[in-house]
Amino acid sequence: MAITLAQALNTALHDAMESDDRVVVFGEDVGTLGGVFRITDKLQSRFGDQRCFDTPLAESGIVGTAIGMAMYGYKPVVEMQFDGFTYPAFEQLVSHLAKMRNRSRGTVTLQVVVRIPYGGGIGAVEHHSESPEAYFAHTAGLKVVSPGTPSDAYSLLREAIDCPDPVIFFEPKRRYWLKEDAQLPVRTEPFGRAVVRREGTTATLFAYGPMVRTCMDAAAAAEEEGWDLEVVDLRTLNPFDTATAVASVVKTGRAVVVHEACVFGGFGAEVAARITERAFYSLEAPVLRVGGFDIPYPAAKLEEFFLPDVDRILDAVDRSLGF
């Protein structure tokens, strides 16, 4: 049956809460309303307001509460209502959530999942279309995940909730309505495994989250040029699957990394560095990056010019082939 990415996430939360009464879900408007994007729809009516509840508009307090609950054995799944609202909780996430296992010499683990709807493409206002994944991928002690398909959304969220370490779970909001024929529950590849979504020989497109679908569309369009593009869905930014990335580049000889975030200092730089370090002699051209421009996210009417699209991806492939 066809399911959306949003439905897959909702089902993952439902199944996790049903299988373990230590799983609690909370955040702004996640209870009565069911979340802005309805990801937590009906969870409160099914499990009660002690296990799915609304919080004040205080992201630092939300994460701080989750840390305290995790210390007492709960498994909190908290929502930052929008990506740009995460920043008030940054100190809690980086200074405490990420460091508690190390600080306690392994005696205290924090089984917390922080869900963050992220990225653009929905015509939102300021602070509602950020891509802050590089901040957290750079932070030791955090696992960082971003599914690009409904099946992965279900499987990776279930794994995140079961993970003994804290997980930052980035949900591509522009793909909440992406459909896939899948039967839930489903288990896909685990953390630390990238997936080749499309085999190819001309060049490799690396993507995650919202850009997986865009890269698949670019690969389909590239056939008109006679190009056979491989698409690798990274899925988890930390841990990173270096082996799959290198194997793909050894085969194709060219790599283009695509993400919505600004190019400068973006996660694509880490991908490019790892490929260059491990597959230098297989490269026929420099690793190229396609991303947002190095400006604050623009007003909704201009976001189509800011976000990477099929044409910009194919232009990068053409430049790579020109070397």
C-alpha cells in the first residue's frame, strides 16, 4: 500500500509507544493538535496525556526536561516544531545531551530522540526553513539521521528510539507527503549504512533527506544527455558510511554532493574530504558541491531560486565531466 513519509513517522511513534511504556512524546502542540504536520496525530488519545503532552514554548526547557527524564530511565522523543526553533535549545543539546555519557564515564546514557522538521520548499516564513544539520554532525556524542523515503522514516525512527545514545532526527518537511509502496512495520538498513538508490556509471550524486528525491529526478533527466548517474542516499550523517561512498566513486570516478544547506561549511565538505582522502586516485574530477547560497534563507517567493534543483545538479555534473 502507498504510505507517506508523515504516516510512516506517525506509525513508528505509535508502534514504539505501544511496545515500550517508557517512550514518551512531548513538544509544542504535539498532544491535542497532533503536531503542526500531524506527525503525532492521535497519539495522545491512544496513550493518554501522561505519555504524549504539550509543553510551553521553550525549546531549552523541552530538551532539558528530556535529559532529566532520560536519566530516570524514560525514552523521550521530543519535537522542535520547526528547524529554526532549535537554536534556543542549542546549549542543552551540545553541552549536556551530547556529553553526558562521556562526562559520566559511561555510567549515564541519555536515550533521547530530538525530532526536527527541517529544510525549505513549503513557502514558510523566517526561521521555518533552516538546514542546521552540520552543527550537530560536528558535535561528538550525537547521532544524526535524515531519512529520504517513507520506509527509512519508519525504520530509522524506530532504531533512533531504541538507540542508547541521543539522536538528532531531521525530518525533511517538504517530503512529508512523499509516497512509497511499503508495508509497515519495515526494517531497512541500520544506522551507518548508506544506500545506492540508483546504480550508474557516469558520476555519483550524494544526497540525504529532502534532496534524495531531487537527485533521483536529476538522474532520470540526465538520461536524455546520455548520462548514467548513480544516486547514493547517505541516510545517517553520523555515523557516516565511508565505505559505500568510496566504492561508488571508485566505480564512477566523479562525485557531486547535494544538500539544501549553504555550501560553505556544509556537510558536503565532510563528504568531499572523505572521498578525496580515500579515493583520490580514482577521481577523474574534483568533488563538486551543490547547495543553498551563502545567505540567510530567503523569503518564500525566492526559495525556488535558493534551493538546489534538477538544473543546478545537472550543471554540476556537466562541469565535472568537463575536467
